[in-house]
Amino acid sequence: MITKPVVLVNKDVVQDTLLNNVIPVIKKKWPKFNGVDEKKILLQQDNAKPNCKLDDPVLADALTQMDGKWNWVVSNQILLI
């Protein structure tokens, strides 16, 4: 893996990072529990503007094309005032 500084973080950078770095590493390192192979994953992001929208079509398409053993939920943090 090559690390490099990112000058501007926008939606495309966040989306690319999720799809090409975060999600593959989660899938690779996720343990099996007592032989149960179903995995429910909550991707929770803060409310920063560059984050993916909850209904982002590219992210949704990538998550639904994975095998049926993965149940991905994308959520924003609850805003506490």
C-alpha cells in the first residue's frame, strides 16, 4: 500500500477510499464466529459534507454486488445537540 497526502477531500475521494481500502480490509479481516458465516457490518460515518450520501448509487451498487453473506448498513452518526 502506498500512502500519499490528499490535498482535497471530496465525495469522490471518500467513495474511492471506502470502496478500495476500507471495505476490502473489513472483508479480509472479519472473523468467523462459531462457524456462522453471515456478517452484518455497520459503516458509520460522521456528518462531514464530503462523506457519501446514505443513498449513494455507486456505494449501494458495490455493496449489493457482494456475496449474500454480507449485510452492509451505511449510517451517519446521530447528531446530539
